[in-house]
Amino acid sequence: MSDCLIECRGLYKSYGLRPALRGVDLEVGPGRIVGLLGPNGSGKTTLIKLLCGLLQPTTGWLAVDGRAVGPYTKSVVSYLPDRMYFADWMKATDLFDLFRDFYQDFEYEKAMSMCRSLGVEPGDRLKAMSKGTKEKVQLVLVMARSAKLYLLDEPIAGVDPAARDFILRTILTNYNEEGTVLISTHLISDVEKVLDEAVFLKEGKIMLHATVDDIREKEGKSVDALFREIFRAEPMWEGGEL
Amino acid sequence: MDWNLDNGRPIWPQLAQQLARRIIAGVYPPGSRLPSVRELAAEAGVNPNTMQRALAQLEQEGLARADRTAGRLVTRDVQILDAARLREAQAVIQGYFEAMSALGYSREQAAELIKEEFL
């Protein structure tokens, strides 16, 4: 068995005729915090869904913790989807009960104490919560597991900047030390400091995979600045006549 | 004391420098135990591996050493502390000359202006 936690080879996924991933090779080791960065529609969510088994690749293969995606990998992967999938009559505590039944590694007490520190009232129903608060509840559900791989799809998009810092700190202090965290986002400047590695996705392909410090050392600029340079949209009049 | 990280440079040397400054300033007194990697990383809002690398740099410079039981202790060695203090002071002075040069002063003029401050 390899010591890679995530291994993808020639991963290709299309929705009908539209390719979303076009040959992704990726290796990520344990104990890393990795940013999955790319503009809208670059394939971030597709890659994450493949890793947690919600989608099947069109061609290519992938392994999590040395095993093909299946019941075992699902037991060691903690996934934060990009949208809410719970019924809104449920309370946070109902969800905690549900997760305790489904996942052996879910720590109920930890979830309750994370709620306290995030200022979430676990007895409230989801429909009484704001969008940001619901996102916090989802984050609690995901981070209260001691998983090997955390897949966080846009964990900070819906919350205010102060809560963003707090959420990043929650991720930093709660992930299990041998665990790897894969965070997809386009809010790069906010997450840059917490990342070990950055993976740039462009049109379904990986165009850069390096450590944040290497990028800063080599390019003399932040990952955020590099991202803006690579993905700068060409102005409409570029090359044409005004 | 806040952590100030700028964008153009790798993060770990900046953390190492700011930890060194805290040691020099006595925020972490000689012989005391440094907070754990996790605590420091959470405080600075950075990745624990990055903070680990900064602390390894401090050990290399002799400002801190790993303790057998757990954690890291700040050195009591006055010579090492003084040398680190001098290094930081020289960096501040270089920064001054660079800023003055951007304003159009030569090194001599910049040095002269400093002297006048004391008259």
C-alpha cells in the first residue's frame, strides 16, 4: 500500500458530452491541508464528489487511503457538501444523533462544545437559523468526526469575514493530526495562510500543485496574486478595436 | 502582540522572525516554555506544519531547544540572545536606510539626520 491518502490517475469525468475533469493526476499525503483552487466551473466540486463516492469517474481510477472508493473509504471520509441537504424541521441535535448512528468516529460531546464556541444554539431548528449559522452547523457535523480525509467544498463562502477567520481556526484546531483536509474555495487570500499545498484546477485539469511556501519563494508573490494572474479574464476589447 | 504576515514572501521565515522578536522582547522569557505548535498555529491562524518549520528554525539558531519531556524551552544563553538582538537591530537599521533612500536621501545624509535627532 502506498502512503498516499488521495491518489488519482487519469481521472476523467463528463456530464453527457460536457467534460468536467479532463485527465487529473493527483497525489496527496496524510497530515496536509490542501487548497483546491480554481474559478467557477473548473471541476473542484466534481473532483470532491468523485473522492467521496457520490459520482463515478467516466474513465481513470482513484483511491482513498489505498482503497477503491466504497464503504471503507466512506467511513474515513468526512464530507462538507456545497449545499445543505437536511430537512429544515430538524434541530442541530437531531443531526448529531443521526451522525452518531451513521459514523463510528462522530464525537457527540465535541460537536456540542464546537456549537458553544461557534455561538450556535444546538436546540434550534434549522429553519430558524440564518444561512451562516446553518453552514456552521454543517461544519460542526463534519469536523466533529475524527476522519482521515476531510473534504470541504466551499466551507467559508456564506459567512462574514470575522466568522471566516473563526471557521478556519476551528478547522485548524479540530482536524485530526494524521488527517488531511482538502478545502475547495475561490476565496484564496482568506485560506492561504492555513494551507500546506495549493492545487490549481483550470478547465478540468491540474495546472499547478505545489506547497504555498514554494510558490511564494519561486514567484515572489502570494498564491492569491498568482491565481489572479493565471485566471485573469481577458477584457472584452483586448486585441480588438474599440 | 499580533502576527503580521505579508504576501510576497514564504510564511515560515516570517513566523520564525516574529517568534525570535518575541523572545528578544521577553514576551517568552529566557528558560520559559514556548506554547505548543498547535497553540501558536491557532493563534497566528496558520498551518501547524508551517509553524513547526518556523520553530525548527529557532532551534537551529539556538534560540529554543526541544525539551526531553515535552515542548520547547527558550534559551538562557545570553550570548545567543544578544546576537539575535543585534541581528534584528541591524535589520531595522537597513530598513531605515532603504526607506530613506526611497525618499531620495543618501546613506550619509540619512545617518546625519539620525545624529541631528540627538542634538
